Amino acid sequence: MERISWTLFLLSLTYLEGSSQDFGQTQFICTSVPKDMDLCAATMQNSGPAEDLKTTVMRLRETVLQQKETIMNQKETIRELISKLSRCESQSVLVPVAGGRRKEPGKNTMGDVSRGPPDTLAQLGQTLATLKQRLENLEQSSRNNGSVQASSLKELLQNKIDDMEKQVLSRVNTLEERKPGQKNDTDQRNRVESTLTSLHQKINDLEKGSKSSRPLDKFQITFPLRTNYMYGKVKKSLPEMYAFSFCLWIKSNASPGVGTPFSYAVPGQANELVLIEWGNNPMEILINDKVAKLPFVINDGKWHHICITWTTRDGVWEAFQDGVLRGTGENLAPYHPIKPSGVLVLGQEQDTLGGGFDATQAFVGELANFNIWDRKLTVGEIYNLATCNNRAPAGNVLSWLESNIDLFGGATKWTFEPCRQLD
């Protein structure tokens, strides 16, 4: 029996030698394995550095798969955002850039107007209804007075209103049929607004009869709607000024914020001189894009007289409401003279020289007796202006005369005498 065991041992050695020739330099290692452990598991457990590398690779692969899934989710989120932005693009609104404020999509700081086509058409419809009412009043007046000229002019204006209604209807059809990417209707809108301006002017001429029916300074300008095309433009520019005073009568109940009573822009600086009240902020004056908050409370639907004086030395300013000093300040654009050769606009804030209007910054209400001086007015002079004293001075830079102002987009002129219409 012992002999048989030695024979089997020798045969096994012979077999191992023959097998080692197939693998070249091969080394056999004996490892003890617990009786209850799986042989394959034991082999994996003792595979050494190669197995550590394999484990690392598997972890990296898992991380890559997780990152890929995250990227796919982010791509889907981006697609949804792009889709929402595309739908909202036509309704994006500019936050007033006065004083360096930024622009934000979708936020209407004035809360009065949407710039979408339906609201624009509603505004045009409202304006047309107002014009028709004024024409009916004129027709009744002409019947009472037997005025042949007024009647014939009324007929002409009625024809123009009919033509304009057709243009508005055409615009509705264009908006309904327009597809993404098609050319916008800017040209058609310009024609409608041009007709509207002409129509208002003719009705104004009819209502006042003739220019001799009232003094040239006894008028007010009305801005009934918050739009980006209704404004007044002063025909002359301002000179270089190292001090100024401006005063005006103002009436508005717009909320929040009355808008921009006036803005003066020069090449390279759209906010050279601006008076603005937007959102729930107080009224502000801007000089060379520098801001001072004013202590005015005027959006109560009543007439108020406001004045602001300023000198370039130390940037000192004073604010008066209804003839009373309400606030003072300094360091408002000190040693910066007001630049000449600019554009002075009533009712709109300019983002570019003479344009770049935004409906959310537009003034809604009535303005009158806007005068500018190139000096600081005294307290007594301002009080005389607020109380309509006949000794009140007229502006030596800009005086309030109908011949100095052109109106556009439906802004209208009416007879006005301030101290008789305070309520």
C-alpha cells in the first residue's frame, strides 16, 4: 500500500512538469481555503492589486453613469426653460434703466399695461371710443351754433375714424395669422399711430376753434394711456447749465407710480436730466444718471405744483410742492453741468437719444406750465408760481407755449388755467 502511494506521487510530479512547459515560467501557489468557503470567492478575495484596480474601475464607471443621468436631466430642464422663455418673449418688460437699473424679463413694475397684442388693440379701441365721444359732442355743439364749418370738419373726421377702424381690424387679422419668424407689423403700427396723431390734432383744432380763442400758455397736455408711443417733444434743446430750476403743474392718479413727466437725453447719456416715479418707489430726479429721491406725494388725482432747483456746486438741490419746501439734499452730480444739444421729451423716459420708450415708464395724467430757468429760483418766486401770482416769472430757458411742443401718438391739448382747476 505504501508503494502504491509513492507511485501516485511520482506520477503527479511528472504530470506537473509536463504541464509547466505549456505556460513557460509558471509558479504554483498553494493556499489554504476554509472548508465552508466557496472556491471562486476565495480566489477573488485573494487576487491582490489587480482586483483593487478592477474595483476602482467599477466605481468610476458607476460615477460616470450617474453623471450622465444628471446631465440628461439638466438638458431636459434647459429645454423646458427655453420653451418658457420663447413663450414669454413677447411679454418681456424693461425695468426702468434710470439710475443704472437693470432690465428683467416678464416683470411689469408699473402694473398698468401688458405689451401683448390684445392689450395694445384694447388701448386703440379705447382711444377710438374717446374720439367718437368727442366728435358727438362737437356735432351737438355745431347743431346748437349752426356752424357749417364745424359740421363739415366733423364729417371729414368721421371718415378718418372709419378708415382707422379698418386699419385696426386689419392689424387684428395680421396678428391672428402671424406665424413665428414672420416679419413684424411695425410699418402697419406706425401707419395706425400716424393716423391717430393726425386725428387728435384735427379734433383739437376743431375744439378750440382757432388759436386766438385762448392764450398760447393756457393749455395742458393729457396722456390718457400708458403706451410707448404717446409723448410730447419740445422743439428746442437746452443750453449748458451750471444751475437750473424747473416747475410744472401735474395731475395723476396712476398707481403704482405716475411714470416719467419728462426726460432730457444727450449724446452718450440718456439720463442727463429725468423726473420719474416708477413702481412703488418715490419720485426721483436723475442728473447724469445720479439719483436723488424726492419727497413728493402727488398721485391723488388732484393738481399739484412742483419745483426743483439745483446747482452744480456741491450738487445742492431743493424740492417744493404746492409752494412749500419739502426737502433738500446735496452731492447730486456735483460739478457736472447739464450738457447742451439734447432732446427734451414729455411723458416718456428715453433709453436712447429721442427714443427707446417703454410703456412701463410712461407718464399717465396731465401736465401744464412746464418752465425751465438757468438759475436757482427764490422761495418767493416759487410761491408766486404756485399761487398763480401775476408777478410769477416765465422760464428763460423754456417757457410753456403751444408753439414750443409737438405731440405724438394721441396726447392731447386742452385749455387750462391752474389756480381755477386745483380740484
